[in-house]
Amino acid sequence: MNFKKAMLLLEDKSLFIGRSFGAEGEVLGEVVFNTSMSGYQEILTDPSYCGQIVTMTYPLIGNYGVNSEDVESFKPFVKGFIVRDYKDRTSNWRAQETLGSYLSKNNIVGIDNIDTRFLTRKLRTRGALNGIISTVDLDPESLYEKIKRFPSMEGLDLVKDVTPKEKYTWTDKDIWVNERFKPEGEFNVAVVDYGVKWNILRILTALGCKLTIFSAYSSAEEIMSIKPDGVFLSNGPGDPAAVEYAIKPLKDLFGKVPIFGICLGHQLMGIASGAKTFKLKFGHHGANHPVKRLETGDVEITSQNHGFAIDPESIDKSNWEVTHINLNDKTVEGIMHKKLPIFSVQYHPEASPGPHDSGYLFKKFCELMKK
Amino acid sequence: MLKAKILNEQEINKILHRLMYEIYENHKDFDKLLLVGLWTRGVFLSRRIAEIFLNEKGIRLDTSELDVTPYRDDLYTKEKIALKTTNLISTRERSIIIVDDVLFTGRTIRGAIEAIFDFGRPKKIELLILIDRGHRELPINANYLGRFVPTSSKEDVNVRLKEIDNVDEVIILE
């Protein structure tokens, strides 16, 4: 195996020299860390990571290869991938190709042999930083010039890059989800796709929902035209405050149907309810975030992927209540309307990758639709 | 086993002040000066010296961090190239002071010099060391020396700093 030299330079002038694996080239983006031990294929294909460079805190990556079933979208959205120790030899019966060849095919620049602990500590103390990975330009000075010109994630609308152009129906029924999700009835559900992960669609289908997927630009009338039993707001990338066009349709939908939002859907719902969002110092990315469900006091271990959060001070307390909080930094992880059948969570109950503690939320959505 | 405690907090602080004045005496163009702290404790020493410089003279020095592991001469595999540094993206035409805690064989410093040359041709490289314990295997010497401590090769010199060890002291272990 011949490895080429690659460089990673951060906004604060931290330089890492490692080996290139995956595609060759140069990428700029916000560097975030993910604390999942496995599930790199789901992470790569998660549209919420659009425009970001992801580093895995778990050191051994690539050892189970890549297959065609573990994808969360039609293509990977991560721009660059940083790992400690990349393994080019796979050892898994499901593996169809190596991670390196998958990254090359999809034009994602990978860099390994990086001290990811040092990098993660840096991101934790300094907050999110922009970075550049390059295999072509190995001059730190010129790389630094490029970073200086790159915009921050704040105020960046990335939904427009991942949302579908037209509405479509979800038909993928073959993939096995989890035996815990059995049909709860027959529902007609409208999904607003800000960058939806396929496992959400798989779980909703397993629960008996017929899914029509709408673009983020759809108006409330378009969505109501299919007479849905419920509306689902998906996850997605970027700053929620920049997705202004998606707010009005949500306001119009309040009170008409049960609504369930996840991740960006949750943040947009918050904005539609009058709350504000802010950028976290370093985002929550990983599959081991403890969340407290205030209603019962139970703690769930959840999969999360967000760089922004709803400001608890700005929530309209007369109509909305906070239902979940993150136990690491006490940020808001779930809200619910006090009278209307509307609720949302910041984290990912569909896991992929991650624990299945929060699967009950999908059943709760079905219960609301039955009424 | 602890054999002796060589320096305590005040003594370390006093030495760093003296070293700072030596640097101040020897240099004129402080914009060109760059302190390169070697991981791990050299980084904290270089930050302290920069802080003393700022407090005493009101001059802000550039500091950077360098991990010389990939430049060691005793690595089994050369394929594992991995380097991390902060604020060292160009050393061209700069006066560089390498900062480290203990000077022993001199091999770490040789690696650091090699690494610095990979970032451009510096005007000058100097060396600042807190403890020189002898037993050099290379023709390397400190320009700014905290203290010379004769040791036997069986002994270990440990520099402990508040930033990571919660205490400021230098001890000899046997």
C-alpha cells in the first residue's frame, strides 16, 4: 500500500501531518469530532454532516469495511475524514469494499495517523474550528491563507444543498430495521426533508406509515394536500436561523396535524414557536450522550449530531415545555407543546449509529396520530 | 524512589525570570523571535516565559508547540509519519528558541532542529533548557540554561509543572 503525505491545518495554526487515504485533493470545512466507536459509514452518509470535516475519537477505523446497506442517504456528505489509525484490510462478512476505496469513489479526502486525542482536546477547549485537509498543497502558509478566507458555519444555509427538488414516496421496505418496531396501524405521513437519514424513514415504514417526502421549500398547503395524519420534520445540516424559508410553513401547520421533529426539525420548530437558537461551543456529535427525560426522570443514552441548540430562556413557557435535557452541558434536547400534539427532540432516536433507548418516541408519534 | 528535590516553585520561577532577561539581552528584533516549546513540558515553559516577557517588558512573543515524535531517530517504522504543531507554519527568516525541560542525550533537540528546518530556513536556532543533566551523545548545548545537575545514568530527572502535574518542582528519582 502506497500512502501519500497529507496535511491538516486548523484555524488556530495547528498543523498535523499524516497519511492520505481516500480521495486526493483539498477540502475546507468546520472540524467536528464524533465519539461513536463504530458506525463510520452511517456518519459519512448522514446529511447533517454536510460541509463538515469529521474526526473519529475512536482510534481504529476501517476494520469492517463498507457495505451497500448501512447507508443513511444516497451519497456521503462529509467533506473530509480524520482518523487515528486507518485499516485497509477488512474483516467482516458484510464488507464489500474498503473504506479507503469508498472515500476515493465519493471524492472524500481522508487523513490518518493523526493524534485525534490532541485534536479533540483542542476542539473541546477552543470550540469548533475551521480546518483544511490537503494532499496537493503541502505548504502550510498557503493553506493558512485559504482558511482565513473561509466563512464560519454560523449563518450558513446548507439545507438547500441536501433537500430534494420534488416530493417523492419512500418505497424501501426490504431492509430489516429492528424487531421492536411493529406496525401500529396505517398512517399517511408527510416528511419534510431537510436532509433526512434513511433509518428514520425505515422505522416509520416499519411502524405502518406511508411516507411522502417533501422538499424544505414546500408550503403548508402543499403538505396538507396529501391529507397527512402527521407531519415529520427531519434532521439536517447547518445553522437553523439561516433556513428562514422553512419557518412559515411550520407556523401554518401548528394545530392542524400532529408534528414530530428531530434535530434541525426540532430547532426549526423552536424558531417557529418564537424561541431562538445559538451555536454551541463544540457540538454534540456521537452515540453516547446522556439525556434526561424530565417527565419520568429516566436517562437515555442517545445518538446526537448538532452544533446548534435552542436557548431555554427564549422558549414561550406558557405554551411550550422542555421535556429533555442533555446531562453533559444541560442544554435543551426536547420540547413539547402543552396543548397541541406537537413535540420534538434534538437528538437522534433512530440511532444509526447508536443506542436504541429512544425508540419510544416514534411510537409516541403514532399514538398521537391515532387520536 | 525519590532521591532529591532540586528545585521548588520559587526557584523555578526565579530561573525563568533570569532566562527571560538573558533572552532580552541577546535579542533585538522581538517580532522575529519565536519560542518553540517541545511537547509536553517545554510547551508550558515556553508559555510561562512569554508571559513573563509580557509582564516585565510589555512585549508579546510568538509561541508555538511542536511534537517531535516523528523525528525521533529510534523509530522502528518510518512509514508512520505524523506530526503535530501549533503556530509554526513558517520558520523562514525567524530567530527560533527551542524550549524544553530536560537536556539529556541531545537527540530530541536534534529531531526538533530537523523538524524546524522542514518549515523553512530559520535565521538562527537557539536552545533554552531548564535542567541539563549531562550524558550528551550529540554536539548540542543550551544557550540559555536553568541549572546544570550532574547525574548518574541510572537516575531519572523529573520536571513537574502545575499545568499538568499540579505542582511545580524538579526531582531526581533513582
